[in-house]
Amino acid sequence: MATVRVRSPAELGREIRERRKAAGLTADQLASLAGVSRRLLLELEQGKRPNVGLAHVLRILELLGVDVVLSPRGLPGTAGA
């Protein structure tokens, strides 16, 4: 899959769901592997859980084979933006 820019919890959730389905995993399976509840995972996928813990998100992404890469782009209103 291609690199995707994520700018909101809803976008992140959509990507997690798409990648989970592409991996052939059910929500129950991924939740169990990640050590989170099915409800948390489904709410994350639906963008209804914007304050989920970062450790949970990173674990889910790791299980889906997704790396988190920080790409500097400059701050709004500065010369590097």
C-alpha cells in the first residue's frame, strides 16, 4: 500500500480499518492481538475515539505492518511551511 497522509482521527481510523481488512483480520482478531477491546478498535476505526492512547494505536499499526514516520514540513506562517 502507498504512503498516506493522516490529518485526523477519522482518517487514521479509516486507514486502520482498510489495512485490517486487507490483512484478512476480523476486528475481534486484531483487538485480541493488540490487547485492546473490540469496542475500542471499532470506535477507533470509526473515528469515534479521538483520544485513544498512543501506545494502543502504535501497537495496532505495528501488528498491521505500518510504520509511523515523522516528516517535517515547517510550521504554518514560517518560511519552511
